[in-house]
Amino acid sequence: MSDTSLTPRVRFAPSPTGYLHVGGARTALFNWLFARHFGGTFILRIEDTDFERSSEEMVEGILEGMRWIGLNWDEGPFYQSKRLDLYRQTAEKLIASGHAYYCFCTKAELEQRRAEATAAGRPPMYDRRCRRVTQQDAAARKAAGEACAVRFAVPEESTTSFDDAVFGKVEFANSEIEDFVLLRSDGIPTYHLSVVADDIDMRLTHIIRGADHISNTPKQVLQYRALGAALPVFAHVPLILGPDKTRLSKRHGATSVMAYKDMGIVPEAFRNFLALLGWTPGPAHKDRELFSSEELVQLFSLEGISKSNAVFDNDKLAWFNTEYIRSYPAEKLLPLIEEEWNKAGFTPERQREETLATIDLVKPRARNLKDFASAFRAYFSDTFEYDPAAIAKFLKDETVRALLIELGARYAASPEFTEGSTEQILRSFAEEKGIKAGVLINGARVALTGQAVAPSLFAVMVNLGKERVVKRLSTI
């Protein structure tokens, strides 16, 4: 079953050895969409048994990233560090049933044998020597205090296979799977044991995760069968690559989800962009790219997941961001913009209604939310900086500056101050002075906004109001 005949229970299980990265966020999103589509349960599990590298700071970073994208979970977060008894009990069950055994080989011995195997041209796999120790002898040695790990006894013949909802039937020769460690000698579980014990205990129906886990899956399938548990549906999603078609990494730019928040990306834009990395909504929507969260939930299915790797295109993300900013009403943008203002230590000097009108005026030109605290400051405050390149291009001529001062006086004397009247005054003034209107338009734009590019100059004038316009034209 590629979708579900049961109400699905799925999970996102990050390791807090780093912040939430793009690949993990996409996995979380796919699980969330699948659960929401079928009215299922989305579980958050923190795989924090790497005690040296895991930290509370990283956990909070993961939770913060998920909240920013809008991925609310139904159960959890559960912490593997608090579930060690379950893993040890599971290992004991496998030993009792003969599917696992105690391994007394030391780290030094294992390293030496791997080196010898490599030198001889053999795969550096465990040679299964402790598998030949009888259960009675092994139990006696363990009871005597000899350090030991627990290994799974992989069948030596045949193959292990599973049906993947994305890649179809996947099969591995058992001869290529070594007897892997379940429990280390210090009692800490490996990933292979803890993930299966948890997935069974949490009654998961589907395992949706990155394709880099395919090689782990046969080891987990073997444990499911040894424990007499039904297999979940596995769906391995394609990897995310950088523009050079290598696996996405820091050399391609930011990989942490929260770094995109810091860049001024709108969360819904990021979610929409992320959803389309390796998934398509079907032929009926092949020409669309913008989808609301509700539409993504409605359309999502495992059938839409591609087998091909996805490419993370920063330019495409920037396009999504501009589209979402343009589509947002000012009331929805304002709290996001206020976050940027707070970070920049900036306080707008306009009333709320003026602020909302100004956001609507400038948002079509916004590349990201940070623009509202940088390039657009002049619209919200009289304290702003001028772009030196714009000054050099349009206001280096003192004659133009003098004309703008005179133009400001004309506006001050005008009883009317509308888009139509401000344009008529400027064009009549340019004709009177024998210069092109564009010279005054370009100069006035820089004087009023500090930038060479802006919305319609006359809409900007009306938005700023007569007093500000006259003042800025007179003091440039």
C-alpha cells in the first residue's frame, strides 16, 4: 500500500547534533503533509543518544525551525535518551530468540581484523566469530563481568527485501550485510536498534525519510521480522543537491533552516518551495508552483514523490519569496516586518494606517523582509541613508539639486497634493526650465527615498505627504 488503508502514524526523528537543516525540514514537511492529508498522527522524536554531540541548544534549534515552517506535531517530542530501558529489553528479546548474540571482541581486535581484511582485498566486515560462542558460554562470560556488545545474527543465505513506495522492490544479499551492533558494550543502543524499537512501540505505519537511509532499511527489516512485528510502509525520498548536482552542503550556502528566516524569507514561501523539492502535485497542476498550505495538504501523496534527486535553487526560492510578499495583505506582513525592524533597532515614525498603506506601496519591489528595514527605511522614517551610487548618478549636478529645491517650493505653495497634481506640477516645472522631466523624476526619487529605484514617484509623494516631500527636496 503506497498510501494507507489505516489511519497513518508517521514521525520525524532528527538527531540534535546540529540545527534543523534543509533536508531534515523537507523530510519533516513530507511526513506532516502525509499525516494531515489522511487525518493521521505526526510524531516528533528526538534521537539524542549521541550524548557527546547532542545538546539542548540543538534541540531548541530544531523545534524553532519546525515552528517557523509551521509544522505542528501531535505527539512528542519523545527523547530516546529517556527510553534506554526499551532498547535494552528489545535487545534481550532478540538474544532470547536466537536472533542476536553477545560479542566480546574489543575495539582494538576489530580494527586489526578490518585492516587485515582490507589489505587482503576482502570487505572489512565482522567475521562473526562470537556468533559461534554458545549461549551458555556467552551468558557465563557476561555474568563474570566481561565487556560485550550485542550483535544481530544476519541470516547467512538468501536476501532481504522490502517494497518501497517510491523506488519499488529493493533487495539486498544477506552476504553483504554484516552482523551489525545493536547494543554497545556501554549499554547505549545503536541507531539500528533504537529506531526499530521506537517505531514498533509508537505503532508507526509509514516511514518517510531520505534515500540515504535505504542501505539501513534491510537491517531494520530483519529486526521487524525477528520481533514478529508487521513492516511499515517505507518511502525513501530523493536527496537534495546543490546547483552543481553534488549533495547540498555549506559550500552551496546556508543549509540551516533558520538561516533562511534570518535572510528575510517568508515561512510560507519556504514551505511551498520545500514541498516541490522532489514532489509534484500531479498533471492537473503541472503548470502551477504557488500552493497554499491547505492545497499542499489536499494534494500530497506518496505517488507524487520523484525518484530523481532535487536541486536546491536559491534563485527559485527568492522568486517564491517575492511572490508571497506581494500576495500578502499588509496586516499579515506587518508582524514579520516588525521582527526585522526590532533586529535592526529601527522604529517607524508613522501611524499604523500609514504604515500599512506604505507596506502595500513598496511590497511589490521587496526581495525579502529585510528590505523593509534597509532599502525601504525612507518610507517609514526620516532617518535613512542615501545610496551613494544613486547620488552619484542622479544628484551630482548642483543644478539639479537647485531645481529640486525650487520644485519643493512649488509643492509647498500648491493647495492640492494628489498623484495627478504632483505630476502636473513637476512636468510643467520641467517644461518651464527647459529640461527633461526624467531628470527631475530621477533626482526627486533619490531625494525622497535614498534609492534609484522606487514605486511610482507621485504615489511615493502622496504616501509621504506634502510636508516630508517639501522638506526632503529642500535639504538634499
